[in-house]
Amino acid sequence: MSNKSEFLWYIPNDVKAGHRGDSAVENHNSLDTLTSHAKALEEHGWKGALIGTGWGRPDTFTVATSLAARTTTFEPLIAIRPGYWRPANFASAAATLDHLTGGRVRINIVSGKDNLAAYGDSEGDQAHRYGRTKEFMRLVRRLWTEDNVTSAGENFRVADSTVVPRIQVRGDRRHPKFYFGGASEAAERVAATEADVQLFWGEPLDGVGERIARLKALSRELDRDLPPLEFGLRITTLVRDTTEQAWTDAEAKVAEMARSKGTGWHDHQRALAVGQQRLLDLHERGDVLDDNLYTAPGKFGGGGAGTTWLVGSAEDVARSLRKYQDLGITHFVLSDTPYLSEIKRQGDQLLPLLRG
């Protein structure tokens, strides 16, 4: 696999214990517990971790800042929502954290449905939602790269705005990368012009390949004025010492999901977005697609990256991930539960195969 590829994990950031089958330990979301995850990521070869967001969860930016302060190389991929933040306020907060951490900040822009009224936000139809997201991303990037920014858009206005401290250019990194998801036509048009990395959930290879080709064509059609769009995969990877043990454990997990009706798993199903529906529909093609993409979790409550799993030995899973890399995927956000022990297992067994 290309040395350009980067490997991140996932920190659930939830007030409830047992997220997606995680160990329900005491103080599961304390700073000490979350720090143990971040430090394990550093020690076992990971670049950093995606930290989830949503009303009713601990504030993602605060968690990311706390973990960055307790680590030295850990890079938080901070999920944030336009509307929850104003562009200049967010640009300043992220620039400050980037300065304090020596350039370790990454941002995941989330436009999916949330409990907007709870924090005083409102949105119109899909066109408005993604129009606001596009304007947010463009304005934040300007605030990071330009001085004395004045902008009067449909959703946000700033006048003579200069964010300090300034983002330090580090090689070809001008500012924190914007990761973005979404499979609808409106979302893809935003990704094609504004995102740095388009994240896909665990679709089969043919679906991911088709979407990459479409987004590249759309970038040309819409006259993208940024460096070429990069692509990432957010997926569950269930790795065991042998293929047989992996499938035994995967089937046992799905049986438990069926018994508990997906309790703790369906945090992405409050409103079925286009991308989520695509995943849920996959099991109609079979319980196992490609070599080892397990779709059965989606039948019993799996949502988001928990809808489909790559299952097998480290060699099996590495082989499958290389096939995604051959399509053009260079950013991987992996996870399995229990999160902490799997950080170590997959860091030690899987990552060396992907870097060889």
C-alpha cells in the first residue's frame, strides 16, 4: 500500500457506555480513559482519530483540545457542524488549536440532520443545508489563508476579519484539511468544490470506484480551484488471528445485535441520509460482498461505519484495504470494539501489512 496512505482510528465521544459493543467500563468517557486511547494510538502506529459529534454528546472540540494537550503526535479529526459554529468563531478556535499543537488539527464537516432546535439552529431544505455548508467551508478557508476578509453571503457575513494566530504553512499543508461525507447529489457538489478529503462509508469496491470517478468528473465540471480532491474510507475492520476466528466472532456479534435489537449501534439512523440508505440496502445483494465485506450488521441496527464490516485475519483485511487504495483511497479511518484493545491489536497486526 502506498506510503502516502494515512491511518486513523475512532473515538466514540458518547455519554453512554457500550458504544457499538465497546466495553462498558466505569468512567468510559473520562479524560483519563479517553487519553489512554489517544496515547495507545500514538504508541501503536496510528496517525490520530476521528472524534464524533452531535447534540447530546460531549462537545467534540473540547474533547479534541483536551486530548491534544495530553499527547504529542495524536491528530484529532474533529467533527463539527455549520450552524453550531459561526465561521469566524470556528476559524479562530481551530487556528488557535492548530498553533498550540504544532499543526495537528484535522476537521470533519458534518451536514447531516441533528437536533438543531436544541442549540438554537434552523435549516431549510436540502439545497439550503448544503448551500450553507459550502459557504461555511469557503469562508473558513479564506479566513485561514487571507487577511482582512470581507464577505457577505446568504448565510454568513464578516467584515475586515483577520484570524489570529495565523495558520502556519507546513510543507504543502496550507491549513487543516476539511474531510467531508455525503452521498446525495447536493453533498457531492459541495465535496467536489470545497472538501480536501471525501470520506466514504464501507461500500463495495464497485460502488466506491464509481463514486470516485463521478467526483473527479464533477470537480472538473464545476471548475474546482483547490488541489485535487482526496478520498478516504471510514469502516469497521474486525481482525482476528485467523479467518475462521474472525468470522466466528463477527457472526456472534451480529447475533447479539439481533438479540438486543441493535442497542448502542444505531446512532446514525435518526434520519436516513442517502449514504446511510445505500449501506442499508447492500444486504439485499448478499450477506458477504467482494471478498469479506459483511453486510449483515445493517439488518440488525448497525449504522454509519458500523453498517458494514471488513472481516478476517490481518492479511485478509489488509488485502481488501489495498484494493480500496488501488481505487484512489489514501485516508483510512478504521475501528472495532472494544476500542482500546483493538487499537493495539490492529495497530500491531494490521498496520505493518499496510505500510509494507
